[in-house]
Amino acid sequence: MSEYVDEVLDATSQPATGFPRLQVIDEDKQFSTDVNSYLSTVGLLNNGLNYHLISVFGSQSTGKSTLLNALFGTKFDVMDESARKQTTKGIWMSRAKQDSILIMDVEGTDGRERGEDQDFERKAALFALSTSEVLIINIWEHQVGLYQGANMGLLKTVFEVNISLFSSPNKSLLLFVIRDHIGVTPLDNLAATLTADLKRIWESLIKPPELAESSITDFFTLQFTTLPHKILQPEKFISAVDELGNRFISDAKDENYVFSPKFHRNVPADGWSIYAKSIWEQIELNKDLDLPTQQILVARFRCEEIAAQAWDTFENDIKPVEGMLGVVEGLGSILRPARANALELYDSQASRYTTSVCEGKKRELIEKIDLRLSQVYGAQIATLKKVALQKFSADVTAELAKPKYKFLEAVSTAKSETIKIFETAAAEALIEGTSLSYSKDLSVLSSEIEDSVARLREAEAKRLATRITRAVSSELDDSLPSIFKTPREDMWDRVMLNFREIVATALAKYEVTDGETGTLKYDFGLGGLPEEVSSEMEQVLMDTWKELYRKIREFCRMDAILARLREVFEDKFKYDEKGVPRVWKPSDNIDDFYTVALNETLAFIPVMTSARLANGDRVAPDSAIVPALERDEEIDVEKYAVFMSQSQAEELRQSFKRIADSLYIDAKRSTIQSIRQ
Ligand code: GDP
Ligand code: MG
């Protein structure tokens, strides 16, 4: 770790020195936790599949690191010739000077005597073989053909474990670099010898049955090259290395260009750390290892990480909306990009991984996002609905407060405007590709507005009824006194005729002809259903009948009747037929006049204490309205036309008799006085 940090600092301060390196696996066989930050430092983390991996394999001190540094411009440790001191054990990584290539150098002891070191060497070689597209195998020319010396023993072991560990081994390119080539034996001969050796090794491997017939070339492409002695022929060495370098540059159009898609492990750079670590762990534990399974595990892990990142971005984007109260203006323009951006972010990174895994995780992400969206949208719609209803009420109230309002027009304008505003705002926040919808809420809103309209209609009908009843009441006040002034047999016929005329006049402007039946009916124009219209009408008629009930009771109060009887009596008793006041003379028969006037006046008492028509029928509300009046219970329908009980009528009689008697005595007194004069 500290070394890596030093190197990074070094690389930052002195970019000319090339890329820093990282110890991927340390001497304690621990896999580094810094791989991702290393890849980020060298600018490869976000390269997706656009990178290559090369490893080197071979005995210690065969000039591997020297070759890598020369070929790729890396800075791997090279054994100090004068000190001959061992470099740090482990696997190192560095970015090459050529584009997007990563190199792994394996350091170890030449520990054929020590079993423990052999274990590391084998594991390191296996790791290099499993993860790399190209494996450079470094050997001295004089080792070619020598089984032990050429490290073919190790190669055999590595092949064998590779086959047994990985149910489907990856393909790689094996590039044999034959060092210290003297030039006597041509490359082709050396290559033929090595190829024959490799085939023999492959045949001798213990293979699973399905690979029994396989040949080494089914899994490995073989390439060979020679290099002159670095120290004895430095210039030739350098130019040979330069030429070899062309095989790693696609633009160089070298026929031996090493990278082929079939060698790529198809693990994106940002997933490589997890992938390589899991392979290392499997090698360490020596467990069965299935490379495709590893790739899927990595895909799952990374896709989950990317989905979590996308979700965070999404949540962050919609956070402003959450704190807002009331209707959020332009909600859709916040939600839509939040969703699109999150999915785009996911796609851009996750699409490099195994498609089935990437798609599956994406579906989960979409589900989670859409659930959240539906909550936010639902809250918005609920608020919108509330606001819309309030606006509807406010609009109608304002309209109905105007002097010459038209109820139906006011209500329907307010309704259509409210619905329009709701629909516009609700549609604005819709998101294509989601199941967000407001149709249910729209129909709920409509029916809530209808409920509100029904209440308004009821209130309006009451207001109209009050207005009509007030008009009827004042007309009755104008006309009834003259009818009651002179009680006659047909007084109540005139009262009722008058009442009906007044009511008919008051209702005249609400009269309509039924289109179907052609009959006349009333409609206040409030747009109600037929049963609502008839109940409104019933209410009005009921109120007018109640008004009449109160009026006639007022005129037929005990004191009012007494006053009226007194007037009638005085008219008959104190005035002659021509309306001239009588001056009583002693010769006048006052008793006779008195008896006639008294009887005629008393005859009116029944007319005043209960209302009967000339034909003898009791005055009563129209039978159609009777049930409603009975339900209403405000007035006693039974006694609609009865103003007094028998005993009250008798009391009235007595009271009137006393008044008449006193008038009689007054008359008598006046004759006595006139005699005295
Ligand atoms: P590594 O252990 O395989 O990585 O080998 P090093 O790169 O550390 O080199 C080991 C020694 O071999 C060093 O002393 C180098 O100077 C020397 N060396 C490097 N390249 C060559 C070469 O081409 N021929 C010979 N004979 N020696 C070399
Ligand atoms: Mg080395």
C-alpha cells in the first residue's frame, strides 16, 4: 500500500517516469484492495472492455522484468547484478506505455528446493494463465528441449490444474520469448522443438473425459520469437524488442498481432478487481472454479453496485420535490429526467456485463424507481384534487355572488375549468413507459364535484323557495285584509282563489311544457334530475301553504276576530241602511235593532273560527302536497282550517256579547240624555 501510494505521488509529480505499479498480490498472498483506485489512477477504470492484460511466466532471473520494462516501458524491479539480492515476492501490475495494456510481473524465488515457494510459483502462474489474454513464456535458448530447465515441468502442472479447476478453460495466447538467441539454430527449429514438447505435455495431462480428445491448440494459440543477448548485443536486443513491440499495437498491422477478442475475459475494467480477486481466492482454496460462473458473480456484484449508484442519483434528483408542499409546478420535468438519467447511468456502466444479469438488475431498478415515482405522483394527484375542489367551490361562490348570475352556467363553467386544470397538471407529470395514470382520480374528482353541485343546487333551490315564498307572503299581506274586512259566506272561497292566483303568478316564470306529455310543469332551471326538480317544487309549494297557514291564523286571532265582529256589529247597529249614523230617539225600538244586529253578527263566528268554502268543504292544502307537509311537521295539517276550539269559540261569543251589550247600554243612555235636554 505505502509503496503504491509513493509510486502514485511519484507518477503525479514526475509523469515522465511512466506509470506507477501496484502489488496486486503481496508476499502474504493477500489480494490488494487498491486495484480499482490503481486502475483509476492510470486512467483505465472506466474503459469497460477496452483494455488488455498480459502476464509473464518463467524461471527466476531469466530477465523477465528486464524484458517487460524494455517492451512496455514499465518499471518493474530488476535484480541488481552487483548485489544479487532477491526482489520482493508477489505479483505486480503496471499499465504499459502502449494503449490500454496492463502487464503483470511475477516475482518469486528460484525455490525449487523449498516446497512453500513452489506453491506460490505455481499459484502465481495459474493466476497469470487464468486472467491473462497473453502469457509471455520467457526461456533461455539453451534451455529449449530441456524438460527441467525450460520450466516445462511447471507449465505441465499449471496446465493440469487449469484444466481441473476451470470447467471451461479460457483461451490464451502463449508467446515464447527465447532469450540469448545466438542465431545458429533458426527460430523455426526452436519453435518446432517447443511445439512438440508442448503437445507431449498436453497428451500426458490427466484430463477430464470431455477434454480427452482435445489438443493444446484448442485452448492456446502459440507464438514464438527470439531475442539477442541483452548485454552482449545491446543494440540488436533493443531493435528486436522494438520489433516485438509491434505485435502489441493494432495500428502497427503486425501479422502476429496478439490480441484477439477470443482471448478477452470480457470482464469490464471496473469489475476486474472483483473478478481477479475471486479467481485468486479460488486458486488459494484450490476449489473448483467455473469461469463463466465467476463472470456472472462479478456481473451480479457490479450491476448491483451500479444500480445502487443509479438509485442514489435518482433519489438525489427527486429530493427537492419531497420537501415541497402543495402542488409541485412542473413535477414531470423533474421526475422524467430523474428516471431517464438514472437508467442511462445504469445502462452506460452495466451493459458491459453479462446481458441476462444486467437486464435482470435493470428490471429491479426500474421497479424500485417506478414505485417511488408512483408514490410521488400519487401525492401530487391527491393534492391537485384537493386544490381543484377548493377552486371549484371558490369559483362557483364568486359567480353566484354576482347580481344576475345564471346558476347552471356558473356551475358548468366552473366544473369544466376545474377538470381542465386538473387534467393538464396531472398529464404534465405523467412519464412514458410507466404505469402512472390519473384516470381513476379524474372520475373520483368528477363525482366529488357532482356531489358539490348537488349541495349547491339544494341551497339554490332553498334560496329560490325563500324568495318565492316572500313574494307570495307580501302579496297575501296586500290582498287578504280587504277580504277579511267584511266576513261573508264566500269569504274563504275568495281567500283561496286569491292565494292560488298569487302562487301561480309567482311561479309563472318557472313554468315549462313537458316535451313528451305536453303538460305544464315547473322547473327552476338548476339542472337537477327529474326527481330533484319535483322535490324542489314540492318544497316551494309547501312553503307557500305554510305561509298561508300563518297568515290566516293571524287574521283569525281571538282579539282580531273580536275587533272585526265589533266593527260588523257597530255597522249594523249604529248606522242605517244608507250608512248614516243613527241618533237614537225615544220612539226608536232600540231592542229590536240590537237583536237583529247581534244575531247577524253572531252568524259570522263560525266563518271566523274555522275556514269552510261556500259548498261546505273544509279549506285544506292540495292533496298532492299533504304528505310532504305531514312529513315536515311544522304545521298541523289536520287542523289547517280550524283556528279555535269549541270552548274558545264560546269564550269569543261571550266576549263579543259583552261588547255588544255595552254598545246597547250606551245607546239607551243617549236617548235618556236627549230626553233630559
Ligand atoms: P527476472 O527475475 O526474470 O525478472 O530477471 P531480471 O529482469 O530481474 O534480470 C535478472 C538478471 O538478468 C539481471 O541481472 C539482468 O541484468 C540480467 N539480464 C537481463 N536481460 C538479460 C539478457 O537478455 N541476457 C542475459 N544473459 N541476462 C540478462
Ligand atoms: Mg523480475
